[in-house]
Amino acid sequence: MGDVTERYHNTFSISWDQLQNDCRALAWKLLAIRKEWSKIIAIARGGLVPAAIIARELNIRVVDTVCISSYTIRNQSDRIDILKRPDLADMDETWLIIDDLVDTGRTAVETRKMFPGIHFATVYAKPEGRPIIDTFITEFSQDTWILFPWDSFPTTSFVSPIADTILGAE
């Protein structure tokens, strides 16, 4: 699929305050759907921070992760790697799947295959991925790169993870 920077013509920076407010808005929306949720499955890595905020707001104590890798800032491949999946023994409709963003929907489709019927919520959505999820707060155009606060500290441009800088990894 090539360089992801070719797909994006706009950049929108999300601040920590904005993320907190949007996650709280998502929690309110989720409470309107169901008063009690039992478990969150966060899609790592992007869904970890939103899942923590939403778990707090909805008083959910059980948070697990599904770890999926599909792209980096430099490269988006056709391959999706499922690195970790949670125990599915007690899966029911009171679980939530949380991610930061649904972009093309590729990760969301794979997640839906693992967890059919579970409510899927993202803080942000783009048109290509929007039909795959159930709930979101803000929609962006497909050609907008969302710059999350954990990717941009201390500036408003992309900052490589420390390990990438030291080890030269992608």
C-alpha cells in the first residue's frame, strides 16, 4: 500500500485536553446506550489511553488488550499482524472494544472477526472505517493525518519513539 504520507494532505493535532474531553464525551454516549459495561478490550497501542479514560469514567475494572500491527508513519502494508488476543471464554454483549481512531477500517475489520457482536467505539472516525464501528465522537476527512499527543511531544510535529531513535528501528 506504500507510504502513508502520500495518503494524507492535512494534519490535525489533538491535545491531551482535547483527547480527555472527547473520551469523556464518548463515555457519556456509551452510558446512553447501556448503563453498565463489564469489560473493555483496548486495541493497542492507540486505544490504550482512550480505554483507560473510558474505563475510569464508566467504572470498568477489567481492561484487556488486542494487539494488532498494520502500519507505521512511514509504511502501510496489506498485512495485518495479530500479536496478542485476549481470552474469549466469557465474552458477552456487555464488553466494549475501544480504539483511538478508525481510519481505513482494516484493523477494525480484523477486530470484528475476533469479537463479533461486541460494541465497538472509537474516539475519532474517518469515512472509510466509519461503517465498521458502532459509536464515535468526531469524524475527520479521509485525507487528514490525526496527530495524537503521544506522537507529538513536545511539538506539534511527529516525534519518533525513543527506541526508534536509539535503535534505528521503524
